[in-house]
Amino acid sequence: MDTPKKYNWDLIERLLHEVQNGADRSFTPRPYAEQHAAAQAAQGSAVGDLDRLKADAGLYEKLLLERGFIDPRPEGDGGNGENFVLTLRGSSLLSLLDSSIPGNDHPRQVLDDQADALDPAIFDEVASQAQIAGGAV
């Protein structure tokens, strides 16, 4: 059995929010990672290696695009060739990761328990389980 692949869900959540709200601007994952680190530090959380965080943000952008969580934003919707829209899969991921929902750690734990939670087939199966959102799997 494969060892579960761990993702930085807080950073991915931040990137997905930036996609969701970024109709008129280019998607810039490295500065978003810096902003994410600054926000974590302001809350008293450990930030870790900022260069690693910025590199991860770039890798996550590529992974989210390749695996169908985000798509290039259509020109008619403010697309400039450098910004994205959430796909249905990306919206599902964002709703599972939503840190603004109290007690929403369970879906992240379920995702962490997968061999690769961002593998489209694995994610779609996990996301289809209605009980994941309710906290009982």
C-alpha cells in the first residue's frame, strides 16, 4: 500500500480562494504563499521554510490544473491567460477544506488518509461520500 501523500491543506485552501476571487487579475501562487505565511505568523502559527512554501504553491497550481480542480478562466469571464476558475471538483475540494466552518478538521483527516487525495479518481470517490461533510466516516 502506498504511503499517504500529505498536502498543505491551508495553502491549497488559500490558492483555491484566490482562484475563486481572481477574475480580473493574474494568478500568482508564490506571492499568495508569502501572504499566507504572513497571516499564519500574525496568528502565532509556525511558518516554516518560506521558500519551500512558495515552491509548494507553484507545484500545487500545476497539480490543481492538471488534475481538473481548476481550469483556465474563459476570456469572456475576465480570463487573461494567467487566471483560472474553479471546476466542480475544485469547488468540492474548497468546500471540504473550508476552515471557516467550525470543526471542519474531519474532511482534511479523511483526505490525509488517502494514498493521494488529489488523485482525481480517489478525490471523486471520497468527495461523493455524503458523510464526510457531516464528520462521520
